[in-house]
Amino acid sequence: MTRQMTMVGFLQAQNCTNLVSSWRHPLSRPDSTSADYYQEIGRILEAGKFHLAFFDDRLAMPDRYGNDHAHTVEYGIRCVKMDPVTVLMAMGMATRRLGLGATCSTTYFEPFHVARLFATVDLMTAGRAAWNVVTSLNEGEAHNMGHDAVMEHDLRYDRADEFMEVVLGHWDSWDDDAIVQDKASGRFADPAKVRRLDHHGRFFKSRGPFTVPRSAQGHPVIIQAGQSGRGRRFAGRWAEVIFNAPNTLEQQKREYAQLRGDAESAGRDPDRLRICSLTYTVTAATKAEAEDKYALIERLPTDIDALSLLSEALNFDFASKALDEPFSDAELAGISGLRTMRDRVLQSSGKRNPTVRDFMLFSGRARPHNAIVGGPGDVADALERQFVEHGCDGFVMAATHVPGGYTDLVQHVVPELQRRGLYHRDYAGATLRENLGLPKATIGDWKARPAIVA
């Protein structure tokens, strides 16, 4: 079968999409705390044959700007954040083939809990679950979870590596055929096919035996989006779906090759990865209509949106500086959050000491960054080029508003991609792995991957 695109819907269980101004759009549904809101999104994505609906998450609302949450609540800057797994289950009950992924942190949860949670989701959705592995970088998250500060960057990933070993060890505890369920003999399962883990490591102790049998796809699909060098090595060892957010096609192609190389270095087949790029599209029946839509969307974000999200991502209070005041060398070096964002601003601005305004401009924070705007052919052309030039295997589609951002994609762009033979016309199977073209997870298949040496 010819190579075809993977499509992921980028979601949040909050009052807006990942574009924080989306709730202000006149066509956005106002009931983002209702089950029906997410079920409608799920039905739209499934009608468009999307492989996966993916829920991003943070364990705090943005409150680093001015060290206060008042602006967050007043302007609706991701101030509502519900549990994504619970919301995902509501969506799962309204769909039959759509994959369902949610974020859960290795920094603030226990491996047994996460293993049981996602294994249960996988069974309840007949093998459609995915877990997005994150290490949590915001100070607000640390404070909400009982810590005074964020754990050091590489140490978070060291912990995450062992976290993965424990989770996968528990997921491997039951053989696929362990359950007998013979009512006549009274024998439910074969005890020889259920094992205890007995893990004793640097960060975790976890005994077992695990309490959830394996699903139709073996175990949930693993998603990761680490952007630092250490994050990419982690993704190379563990991830099956990888998200990235490049600024240019050349950067996209370079990162694509690097991510595949990281997987190969970990002893894995890079063809068993699906690398998907974060993408905004604004589309309509014609380019002129799409441009009119984008003109409205561009008017929605405010400076406070960007300043709040920059403060959150970089763990630095942007209220402490004037808009045109440069950052000092010490301030730049002290940024403890998303350093890849800092480095991107330094590179794109061409300044050693960019200003607050430079951060707002070159980070793209709170705006539909590098949006593809046009009619069906225009958008399909842009996606096709990235795909055929091996910049990615597919796309994480971010909506400018809900449900219209997804409806427009499914109505206008999906049929054009299908006509070109770039995108499937129907699901290949029942499980997420089948639909992604990935094999069923086999017991112990991860153990041959070499540990990451710091």
C-alpha cells in the first residue's frame, strides 16, 4: 500500500482550543464543559476518518504573568482545565473507530496508576487508546502537585525513562491468552500467564501483579512530543507517534530525519513511527472565503494572551519587563521552561538580547502560527509538499474554533487529499494500531532498546 497521511485532531478539555482566543470566535460553541461538545467533535473527526483525537493537558492554569490568575480567569486564557481522560471517555462512547489519546505526566503520577488508567481506557474503547507521555515543565504544575519548584530538565526525563519501564512491565504482565473463563470448571484465568513485576529502581518501586488484562491492540499507543535533545532521545526510545512543531519546511525535514535516526539508534524500525507536525489550517470553498475567515481569526488574540502563555511556558514573569526592554544574558540563561522556544526566538529575531515584543512576535504564542490559509487545493498542496518531501508522516490539526475548524477540514480538505490518493477513504481496522499501520504490541518487544546514557 502506498504511504498515506496520518491525521490527528489536537484537542484540550478546556474552555478553548490550543488557540486561547478561540472561545471569542462568534461561531465557537459556548458549552465546552458539556459531554455533547466533545462528542460532536468526535463525530466530525470520525466522519473525516481522522486516526486520532488527542487531548493535550497542563496541571495548572496560566498564572505566572504578574504571579496572579486574575487575568487568566477574566480573559479566558485556559482557565478551565478538566481531566482529559474523563472527557476522552465521553468522546469514546460517541465514536467507533477514532483513536483516543490523552496526556498524563510522568513527573506527578505513579506508574501503576497510569498503567491501569490507560489499559482500562484501551479495553473500554476496544483497542483505541493512546497515552501522551509528558514530563511537565511549568512552575504552576509543580505548585499544584505539592512541589516548590520544577524538577531539573534531564532528571525529569531520567525519571520518565524508568516510569516507562514500569508501565510497560505492568502492561506485559498478562499474556494475551491468560483468560480462560471456563464456567464449567470454574477456572477464570491461567495463573502461569499472569506475572508480578517486582520493580525496584532509582525512582520507583512497584510490585504487581497488574490488574488489567491486555487489549485487542496489546497495549495503548505511546505518543511523545519532546523537542530538546534529551526529549528527542526519549521519544526515539519509546514513542510510536511523535509530534513536532517546525517553523519551516527545511527545519521540518531536518527534524524528521533526526527523529527517525534517534529511533534507529534505539534499535527500532523508524518505519514504525508516525511523525506528525502541528498545523493550523483555515479553509473554505474558495481562497477568498478562507482569507475572510482568517481576517476575523487574526483579530481575536490579544497581547495579554501572548504574555500570559509566554510567562507560563518559560517560567518567567513577562509582567516584570516593558514591551521593548531587552532581556539580559542572565535572564535568558535563567529561563527554566521551554528552552526550545527561547532558542527559536533568539534564532528567528537574530538578536542576542531580544525584547518582550520580540518574544511575542517570533514565538507565535497565542496566534495561529504559520497557518495555511486557502481553498481545498491550496491547503492540500501545502500538506502534500510537506508529506511527499518527507517532512512528516502526517499532521496534528489545530482548530481555530470549534466545531467549525474541524468541520471545514473534513468538508473541504479531506476529500481533496483522498482524491489525490494521499489519505485513506476508510479505516483499515478496529484498533488504533491497525489504523495507524502499526503492529500489535507484543510482550517484551521494548526490552531490547538500549538505555539512554546521560
